[in-house]
Amino acid sequence: MSDAGAPLVGRQDALGALNRALDAAATGYGFLALVGEPGAGKTRLLNELADGANARKLPYLAGRAAEFEQEMPFGAVVDALDDRLEDDVPDLPPAALRLLGTVFPALADRVAGTGAGHAPDGAADGAADPVARYQLHRSVRHLLERLAAPSGLVLILDDLHWADDATIELLDHLVRHPPRANVLVAVAYRPAQASPRLAALADAAGLVGTRVPVRPLTREEVAEFLGPDVPRTRCEQLYKASGGNPFYLEALARMGRHDDRLLGADGGERHEWERGVANLTEVPPAVRTALQVELSALPPEALLMARGAAVASDVFEPALAAVAAEMAQQDALAALDALTAHDVVRPTHGGRFRFRHPLVRHVAYASTAAGWRFAAHSRVSARLAELGAPAAVRAHHVLRSARFGDREAIWTLVEAARAVALQAPGTAALWLEAALRLMPDGTDPSGASGNGASGDGAAGDGAHPDRIQLLVELAHAQAVSGHAEEGRETARTLLSLLPPDDTVRRARTVQLCAVMDRQLGRIHEARALVLDELRRITDRQTPEAVLLRIRLVADRIQRIDTRGSHAVLETIPESAPQWGPGLVAAVAAMRPMVAYGRGEVAEAIAYAEAADQRFSAASDGDFADCLDYMVWLLFAEAFLGMYDSAIRHADRLVAITRATGQTFILGYMLAGQSRVLMMLGRLEEAAAAADEATAVGRELRSPEVLAYGLIQQCLTASWTGDHERALRAGEEAVACDTGSGEWWTHMAHVALATAITNAGRTEEGADALVAACGDGTQGLDFSTLVMCAEQLACARAALGDGEGAAGWADIAEAIVHPALAGDAGLARLARAHAVRLDEPSRAAKLAAEAAGLLAGTGRRPEAARADLTAGIAHAAAGERGQARERLRAAAEVFEQCGMHGLHAQAVREQRRLGVRVPGGPRTAPARGRGKSAGKGELPFGLSPREHEIALLVAEGCSNQQIAERLFLSVRTVETHLSRVFAKIGVSSRVGVATAMNRHE
């Protein structure tokens, strides 16, 4: 990064924070946010951060977003990484490099089917497979991990208040799923212009996030900045005029002490261009005047070159700036010398230049007349076209120079939008909106040409794009970019343009609009829209009518409204001659869930098998309009214990969703996939699917989709023993509750209650679980209710309440259907909990039977829990040999599944029986939490007594229970526990439990 020139004054607090962040970067991931007003010195502090990284021999890469290129996808990240990628191609799988090549020009030649050109053209031509944005985010994370090896990496991103949505989404992913490497991400932005999501990044990073406010200089610091030769009265005057803002202060100081215009007086004839600068209300008047003085001091040719450079790009090539300014190359280079001599621009890498500060470019751009600026953008656009630049590069200039009805400009914007739609749908929506505004109202809405593949060809043929098709693409881009409100309005506009007899396209549009209404929480409006459109269709068996009717069934399924969903579904036949294979499969996919909700398990299983055949018979391309309905087959199979087919269907549904770009329904598919994987004990895969579902929900800004992901994130984290993460996810899932009373809102409360219980807060968790289930007659499925009853029986038994445990065992047995072996196993386990206190031998037998039933269905984690219960009961009954065998089986499964907390508990029970259990693999502690224990050492430097207390905390024991077990006073336990908190680096019992479970 370039040197700011002026001396650094003050900023000791900020510098201390930067040094601490750099020191911490040697041990793991960190996120640093510098927040301050324009000119406050954020860039200068980032320069200091870069210098500090150099001093530590820590590589850094720096980039920034640009004011006039805000729509460019991933602009700041490309600016930071692309030059490095030209010199050093990372060792990543070819698929990852192809995906990264859709963003980074340096890797564009690795995108299948493209040459050395910029990647988006390849994407537009279909060379790159459509993918969810989460996959791109994950690839960038892996890229940073490679770039960080072996020394670490500091990634510096400046001016992110101008970054596009895609960049902020990527950073949000990185703070929630940090690179597994020594990486420090440092960003800077203006708080008033930052999006809420950008402003929340430091908090989302948790303990590894730091927000550093960059405040104005004090009077004393201003005097130090100006130096001893400036009189005190002058210092006071400049302090008041600048407000202590370093950039404003520097701009005012460099103008000279006797310039009348600096003091606010109009000292002479005002240039025409100065009126444009005067309109920059976000810059203080005195500073505007100072910058006017600076520009007026430039030779005329240099001023013209500065204007051309401001139009050309944030980091500009002299040749392109000369084109914008209409200057000969030789004259342009001479003017560039003058600009560098006046410190208006500074050289950067690759023979390019950049303004010394974004505000200087801002002023130079504002100093141009509107007509000149329009023509300059047009000249740059034409030159880029001559050079063969892709549409996505030209679109920025086309957007600012296109004339109404300009077919070539319209097609350029459309082509650019299609090129970036997958990775940056927000930018695609911006360009599509611009294209639609340029199209004459008299254009045939149905389109004179359906050809949208080639902008040049279509423009040359004299055809405009299909307005209807563009509106469809716009609504889709708005939906997947998290702007469902705008997408909903676009879809309604589309409906107003479609004639009543165009029932097929109207039904598809209503379908999309209903999905967006649901994601906005407007469930009743979605239903009303579907019903209104159905009233227009006389034949209720046509494909378009059936598409909307099963939408009504799906909405009722969400509410567990079995009567209503059954009533609608009974009027829909299995198939009809005009239906496609996809619609036939979608109708079949609804029937298992409806039958299951009615308690008709045998019929539900038969329906699921029939739906499996229908699904297999259809091709991926048959599900363009009805893919989201197939998720109910997946959930039905999960509830029915048909896990093999559920996994097979989940994999295919996720693949189709990604391949067709229907990412607005991807979150549901991934959540269903995660649920099945979790039940089978494939927890690492389940967690990955849950993380992606959560990421999709955040990208869509949909509380419902986000909650689906968070529920699974909570449950998988709780099972793996990461209680802090489980509680955070559960609390956020509950916060998403819109009050609709649908299945997912109840399931969010169930997940949080489960996390609370597993974190050792047994009584609190049990109360929360009872509240989540209600009376069990609405809102939750039978399978979940059986799980809850078993958990409550276990909790009551742990609290010494055998009668309460028996009551919940009765409920589990009443709910369960005998044909569902897995649920029957949980009911048997609930009964084992109920009798464990008084009849341990019987409890052991019941738990062993439960383990057999659960293992037979593939539910390994719950089978291992049953084995653990059997082992503890055998031990209580004095049956030590059987206890050891059951505990060994449980420990093996827990270790294989990555269930660290339960594995630690099983190991402790084995050791109580005298079994010598070697220490298992230990995970690295969190950053700043001390080193892993070596051989023969206790973790975190704990003493034997502290370690013993920490283990009991991890088991969920209260201070009173620990005191009774260890024959200590409660106060002594509290003293030891405070030392445990300090040594582990946590502030709660949940933190102790999580840390100890990871180290057992």
C-alpha cells in the first residue's frame, strides 16, 4: 500500500488494536474492522497495518472498493488477490480453480471453454456450470488457506461501504466459517454508508472480531500535525474548519494560509466546474473550497486528464484515461506527470495509477459537466468493446452513457447480467433493471426475438430482448440475492403484462411470487395470490392448475394441517395425459407426508415407494417449475425411517437445485439432507449441509430459510459437543420465528431446548422442551414428538424424578407407531430411563433392546446413546462385564461420529469401571486458549482438582452436586471453577463443557 505522506499523529489506541490483531494472526483467524467518517484516517491506519505485517514477515494483500464501480462483483477482493493469482496459481482442485475463474480474471483461462478472456463471458456462454454462491464462498476460503501457507496472510479491504452485495456476502461467510489458517481480514468503511450486514461483521466474528473506531484528532493532535511553525490561532481555525478530520486538515493546510477562498469567501470568478464540486454536500464547505483550489492550480491539460482518469476506473490505465479525456497519448502522459507531481494521483502496480484518496477522485468526477461525463463514459465503453472486453466489464460505462432505445446498450447490459447472475445476482438485477428502463414502451412484451445468447448478434438483427423474459430473469435475480420484496413487485408487474389466457406463464409467475411471499413471512398473501389465480383457470386438472393446487397442499403441510392438505390432495389424480414427468413426481411426493400426518404409516410408506419410482423416472430437466415440492418426499422419508432413499433423493435434489440455479429453494433441500445425515451419524457431512443451508438463508435474507438451516446447525453442534455454537444457532433460530405457527417455528424451539439440555442445564432445557411441544396436537411431526418425549424422560431421570420420567415414557409409547422401528427404539429407551433409578437391571435390558432397534434402522448416534444408558444401568446393577461391553460399543460409535461430549462421558464411565482407555485424538484449542496438553499433562494447564471439577461441569453437574461428590464446600468449588474459567479462557459453564468435550 502506498505511503500516506503526512506524519501519523495520535492514534495510539488504534495502533495498539492493530498490533494486537497482528500478534493474534500468528495463532489463527481474526477479523478487524476500522470504522470512521470520510477522511478520518482509515486508509492510513491500514497502511500502518501493512507495515506491521511486513515487520513481522507476514504477507499481506490489499484492495479496495470504488465509489463509481460499486456494482462490480467482488471488486475489492479481485483488486486484492488478482495480481497475486497471476504470479502464483494456488494448488487447488481443477473444479475449484474453474469456479474461482468466474470471479478472478487471472484464473479465467482455467474456466472450461474459455480462453484468456474474463471469466464472466464464459459463464454467459454456459461454459461454467451453475453453482450456488456458497460453493464460491467456500472456494475463496480454501484459496485464502492456500495463500496463507506457510507464513500466514493479512487481507486488507478498504472502502467497503462501496462494496457490492456479493463482497459482503463473502465476508459474512468468512467470519462465520473462518479459514483454517493464520489469516487476518482487515476492513475499513464509513458507518453512515455501511449496510447493516457489513456493520454486523465484527460482532458476527465473535471473540476473533475487533471493531476499531477511527475518531477525529484532538486540538493538541492537530497542532502537532501542523507543526510548530503554524501559529496557535491558525491551528484553532484549521481545527474548527476540519473538525479534526486528518484528510480535511491536510487538504486545508496544503492550500496555504492566505487563500481567502479557504476561509469561505469567494475570492474571484467561479469556474463552471466549481459549481459541481459545490454540490458535494457530504464534504464540508471549507474542504470543498480547498479541493477546488487544488484542482484550479493544475495545468489545464492535467485537470482534463484527472477528469478522464476519474471516469475511466478507480485504478486506471493511462491509455484508457486518455481515451476518456480525448487526449493524445503523449499529451496524456505529460499531464500524468503533472498529476503525480501535484500528488493528485499515485502510481500503483502494473503501470497503473490511483487517486491519492477516494475523495479526490470524487471531486474530480464531480467537476465534470454532465454532458462531457456522458460522452466520456461512451468513449471508454466503445474502446473497451474494440479491445474485446466482456460485457460485464463494459456494463459499468454503458450504464452511464446509454441512450433510450439503444439496442446495443440494452443487449450489453443483458449479457453482462447473465454473465454474473450466479455469483452476483444483486449486480445482475441492477443491470437488468437498467436494460428494461432503456427499452421503449412500445416494444412487444412477448419479445420480437427469443435470442438472448449473443448481444452483438441480437442487436445487429434489430431486435430487442423479450421484455417478459427479462422480467422473469429480474425477479429470479432479486429473489436469490435477498431482495424478495423487489422480486415480488417485479413478479406482480410481470403478471400484469401477461394476458389471462397465458395460463402457463402466469402459473409459473404466481408460483415464484408465492415462494417470495413465503420467504418474506407473508404466508396469507401467498395463499391468496394462488387462490386468486386458480379462480381464473376453469380446468383444474391442467398442469398449471395442479402446480398451484399442490402449492396449497405444501402450505398446509407446513402447518401440519393434515385435514386440509388431505382434502386438496384427494381431488388431484395421480397423473393426467398432459402432465410432464416432473409434475407427476411432484404430486406423488406430497402424498407420503399427508398420509404420515394422518397416522397412516403403512399407506405413507407405500406412497413414498411409489414417489421414489416417479422421481427416478423423471429427468433433471423435468423439474423446472415444481422442484421445491420434492422436498416433502425427503422429509417424509426421514420421518418414516427410509434413510437410504432419503439420502439418495437429497443428493439428487441438491444437485438439480444448483444446476438449475433455483437457489431460493436450496436451503430447504440442504436442511432435509442435514437432518437425515445427522440421524445416520454422518455428523461432519450433516454440519456442512446445515452450514450451507444457513448461508443460503442469510443470502436470501429469509427468516424461514435461515431458521431451517439454523435448526440443523444447532442440533448437529449440540450432538458434537460444541454447546456454545449450538446455543447461538438455536437462539438465532428462535429469533426468526414469525409467529406463523408452522412446523419450523416449533422445531426452532425444540432445537434450542435440546441444546440447553445437552449443555448441562437439564431442568431449564426440560422446561423449554415442554413449552416447545405444547400439548403435542399441532405443529410438530410424530417422529420429533417421540424424540422429545425420550429426551424429557432422560432429563427427569437425571433429576431424580422417576415418576416424571415414567410419564414421558408413557407418552412416547402412545405416540409411536409399531411399524417405525427407530421411533419404537426411542420409546423403549424412554422406558429404560424411567426404570433406571429403581430397576437398573431391567433398564439395562430395555436400553439394549432400544439399541438394537435403533441400530437396525441406521440411527447410530441414538443407538450409541441407548448403549451408554445400558452400560450405566448395568454398572448400577453390579453387572460390570456387560457394562464394559455396552460402554465400549457406545464409545466407539461416538468417536466415529465425532460426538465429543458423549464420547467423553462414555470414557469417564469406562474409567469408573477400571477400564484403561487411551486418550483419543485431541482437537486444537481455540485461538488464545493455550496449547494442547502434551503427554502426561492435563489440558489448559489445569491442576488435577481443577481438571476433575471441569469434567464434572461438562457432565452437567451443579456446584452443589460437585461439592457433594468431591466432599468439598461449595465455595471451594466456586474458587476452583473461577480458575478453570481463566485458564480455559471462557466465561460460562457452557464454555467449560465445550472445551473439555473437545479435549476428551
